[in-house]
Amino acid sequence: MNTVQTPAPATTRVLSLIPPMTQLNTPYPSTAYLTGFLRSHGVDARQEDLALALVLELFSPAGLDAVRERIDALPPRRRSANVAAFVEQFERYRATVAPTVAFLQGRDSTLAHRIVSRNYLPEGARFASLDVYIDEDGGDPLAWAFGALGLQDRARHLATLYLNDLADVLRDAVDPRFEFVRYAESLAMSQPSFDPLARALAAPTNLVDDTLVRLALAALERHAPDLVLLSVPFPGAVYAAFRIAQAIRAARPGVKLALGGGYVNTELRELAEPRVFDFFDFVTLDAGERPLLALLEHLAGKRSASRLVRTFVRDEQGRVRYQHFPEPDVPFGEVGTPTWDGLPLDKYLSLLDMLNPMHRLWSDGRWNKLTVAHGCYWKKCSFCDISLDYISRYEAATAETLVDRIEAIVAETGQTGFHFVDEAAPPKVLRALAEELLRRGVSISWWGNVRFEKSFTPELCQLLAESGCIAISGGLEVASDRLLKLMKKGVSVEQVARVTHAFAEAGVLVHAYLMYGFPTQTVEDTVDALEYVRQLFDNGCIQSGFFHRFSCTVHSPVGKNPEEYGVELIPPPPGAFAKNDIGFIDPTGVDHDALGRALNKALYNYMHGIGLDEDVRAWFEHRVPRSRVPRHFIARALSGADRGRRG
């Protein structure tokens, strides 16, 4: 492997920003990776999380005062029930918001006693969810989840409901597009035309916009960058990224702006919209290290625009040009160690919105996010973007390199929790990593995503648990052997049962990614899939799950070869902006939306230990056929595996 030696000019100051919204419990890792990499090349690189800063500003006494001012300007007929309840209890909300945020940040644990009393926080519509758990005697609705001594978790759940109430008020009174994990998502998700986003950016600003702009300009003042990078992982962060760029462009027209990230890599690969470059000077694709080194050389006058790497620009004639000078990517083993320097690690919020021990990991706790390997070693699944770099280019680092990075991150952050954010962490690499962690005596807690393949033997699952593995997520997708084969998933339901059970037996929590609406999936297939899922929960194989509606993308095998999957694509409308999801006609004609409601209702109950003895047909709104799956299929598969091991 050739070492890439491309020194970047140290005189260029780079500021990487995380735009709203991503996560509140931990920083999105893209800026940490880029900042660490750029610093290793002598670049003065800084980073800030404007998503967290925005929430902390809005959900403060001053922020609530500003919300109240907007509400007072509304005619009474435009005030929702949520808003009216907020106004009625405004003084209590104002008095409790700062202490509650501090509690969720882990800075005031003793407040838990007052929160669990149910007399401290004002309770809005979100608290109605607790009524589901009240027993026949009218007792404690949360006793089943937290018992007598689960004080901190109980308080965190109640405080999360309180924050969700406030978010509902903000949405009803100020900006209907606001959510904690996404913001104005519909303006960008598979949006072929730039017009909706352009109209939103030209519209009068609201409180959220004004707050975000003020925070962005303050960051600009603190760091005085020459280049600002906006990393946009999801459609729900695009509008804010453009709003930030708009503000920077107006205040400091000499500052260069670049856009990149997961959303760009999937949806803007055919970008031809020149108006994007009213906001950004450069738009880069795929792994950012090599394009950024080329861009820094260009800004230093050492490289022409024609020698940029995987970068869109607008030429003097106003046309969008894609510049891709062929240079090798920086090897994964040489991207360096991410750094969280500059991010306020003590201010992230640990939220507990779902009472499920596995599901909580996505919102609870400050996890150091780290990638074990770039890309996917399997790269065959027909629903996946296997033609794109983030999947197709598989590279792994050595266990020694990974543990070096882990030790450096623990030393910097003082925190030993890791979320490995791979597409699918390879069993071979995880084994080597576990052995190296144990050899060095490095004590961490970690979780990540895998394929439920047979390489995960009971012995390997136990080794991973001993190295600190606390949870695993993986794709079961449509629990149907016929459809798993059509998906080229490379697993069977029986195999998934054995692997997940092996993890569970080792004390590792298991989350299953599930899917419905795959091409040719019938009602019978859906009922069977839910029965398999019920049995997996009932036999302790999985503790959590989530049903996603299948979405066909232009980069997946289904999108590229629809005839192989029995569907006909619906040509997307013409456009020069985003292109990703694509509609299709499935000859089965199944109403997957109606089935999806039943699947998610059943899954929500299964995750709380409810309804596991019921016939799965009871969850559906309309009459559906009886499941064709033998009632004890999973139990027999597991007993067969046990007999095989004993033999």
C-alpha cells in the first residue's frame, strides 16, 4: 500500500461545522474525522456543533422568553392545545428548563429526586404516553421499567418527555419544520428541484433561523476561517447548512465554503443546479480526505481548478462542472485519529425516549464514534447503494492501529464508550480487535453493526463480550428466506436466529433492522415475517428492532436492474438537484402502508414485552391470512443448534 504524502498549506484555517439537526447525545463524527486528519497534515483545523448549540440556545430561559414573544403575537385561534398549555404554565417551564437541561447533561444528578416526584416538571401532551403503562390498581406506571431504585433513568425519561413537549410548542408556534433529529427534511430528501429550498431560503426568517444565523456568525468571529466545511449527513440537515452558508456569504464574502457529507454523496452525484453555488464554492463527493487536500492546494495557488478531486464547481459561464483529477484515496489506515477538540463534550444531552434497554443507545450516552473498516466487505445486498464509494471501497485497518486510535480517543475525551459506525463490521476484524483490546488490558464498552452471518459463533460472541461488546445491531430485513435470497442478503432466518441467540447468551443486546414493502413481498410474506419476529423476541434472540419501509434508490441493484426484481421503475421528474429515491410499480399491488402500521405497532409492543403470546393477525387492521410459519420454528432451530454443539 502506497503512503500518500501530500502536505497541505498550513496557512489556511479551516472550520468544520455540524449543521442542525443530527443527534443531541453525541457529536456526529464527520467533523471529528476531518479535523483530526487535517491537523495531521499541518492544517489549522477547528470544529463546532451548531446543532447542539441551537438546541441549547432555544431550550433555555432566554430561548423560552423568545418563544413566548412569538406566541403573544399570534391570534388566539392560531394557538394549538400544546401552545395554550405552555402559556398557562409558562413560569414553571421557564424556571425548570435550565436545571432540566443540566440534569440531562449529567451535571446535576440530584435533581432526579424532584423530577421523579412528578410535581416538579410541568406535564404536557407527551406525558399521556405513560397512561399506557398504568396497571389495573392505578399504581406506578413506570415501575415495570425502573423498579424501586431506577431513579436516574426514570428521571431521564420524564425529562425527555418534558423536552419533547417543548419541541412540540416550538413546532406549533414558531417553525413546523423543527424536530430534534431532523430539520426541514422534505426540502431536500430526493428533491429533484432546488426551487423549494430556494423559496425557503428567500422567505422571511423565524426565531430558529435567526438564532442559527447568530450562532454561525459568532463561530465565524471566534475562528476567522479561510474555509468553512459544512458536513451534511442527512436530508434533515440540508436546509440549515444552506442557511448557515447564506449568512456567512453575506457577512464574510471572502470566506470559501464547501459542502460534503453523506447526503451529498448519495443525492447530489448528478448535481447540475448552478444556484447551489450562490451558497457554496465547492461541493465534494465521497471520502473527504483526498478532495480536501486538493482543495487546500488549490486555494494556496498550487493547483488549478481542473485538478480538483471529486469536486463540483461553477465556471465563469455559470455552468456546473465536475472536476475529478485521478488521484488515489488516502488509505483507511492513514486517515488518522479523529479528534473531538473544540466540541463541548460536557454539554450533550442523554435522552431516554423509549423504555427499551437496546433502543436507548441511539439517544442515551456520549459515545465516541469510530469506524472499524471503510465500506462493506459483503457489498451484495440488492437494496443497498453498493455502487457507491462508502459501500464499494472496502478497506480495513489493523487491530493494532484501531486500538491505538481507541487509546488516543479515551485519553482525549476521558470516556470509554464507543459506537462503531461501520456499514457492517467484519467478523475477522472484530475478532482481532477484541484480542488486541484484551491483550493490552484496554477496558471499553462498545457496540456496532454487523451481518448476522455464521462466522459469529458462540465462541466469538463470548470473546466480543469479554472485550467490551454490550450491543449489536444487524439487518434481518424481510424475515423470509425467499426474499432474503432475492435480496442477496447471504443469511437465512434460521441462521439469524442462531447468531442473535449466541450474542444474547453472551449478554449482548441485539437490535434487528427490519424491512417491509420489498419488491414482490405479499401480504402472506408480511404476516410470516411478523411471526418470525415475534418468535425471535419470544425466544430472547433480539431485544429491539425497527421496521423501515423499503425505498428503491437509483444506486442500488433494484434501481439499476428492476426487471430482475419484478418491478417497473417510475421515471423521476426532471431536475438538476437531488436524485436518490425512485418510485416503482410492484405488480403485487399490496397496500404496504396499512401493513406497516400493524408491523410497527406490534414491534413497539414486543420491545416492551407485550403481546408475545398473541396471534400476529391481531395487530392488523384488516383480515389477513394465517401465518404459514410453524409456531415453534425458532425454538426448534435453536434446539437443533444446541444438539449440534453437544454432538
